[in-house]
Amino acid sequence: MPAGRPTKYNEEIVQAAEDYLLNYKEEGHAIPSVIGMGMVLNIGKSTLYEWADREDNKFTDILAKCMDYQHHALINGGLKSDLNSNIVKLALGKHGYSDKLEQDTVHSFDLSGHTLEQLDEIINSEKS
């Protein structure tokens, strides 16, 4: 075990973190977040992430749930217009959303100098 201050991790902290996910609005938070959870628990977000990296505690699941709850709150808040659409769009970027347009590559062919029969043959061979 590394030297330093003793960890605050205990079952009370776990329960308080789980309660935060259900009651984040009562804390005045528009959406649940790891930073908000840390503020309520009086624990830095880096500590929460360190706990989540360990295999011997429940914080991996709690932080995953936090992201799921946040995702849901953003979608719902955006659809109901309860949250600012620009902020929702920005925050949904953390959940894999993007407003980039994907385009397929279009191939060009030089068809000049072909007869209509040859063009028909080319088109029909592409269909099969």
C-alpha cells in the first residue's frame, strides 16, 4: 500500500455516491457528473477515478452508471427543451455523438468516346 493519507473509501462513501446518482437534482445539478459527485462527497475527481481503476471496490460500476445517467439526462433534457441545446450538443460529444456528416466516396469514370451500346454494357455489368 502506498504511503500517504489514508483513503476515505468506505461503504458510506459508496452509498453516498449511489445516492447522488438518484438525487443529483436535489443537489442543484442539472445533470449527474463525476465532478458533481466529487463535490457532494468532498472528494476530488482524480480520487474517484483512481478508485474506479481498482478491482477491489464498486466505483468502476458507479462511475459507469454516472455516465449512463448523464447520457439519459442529456437526451431527455434536450428533447424536452429543459437544457440548453448547445450545451447538450457539446456534452453529448463525450458520449460519442457528432454532427459531422459522413460522405461516401464517389468514383468518377471517363465515359467519353463510348457508344450508347458500350455504356449500356458497362451499366449492366455494374448491376450484376
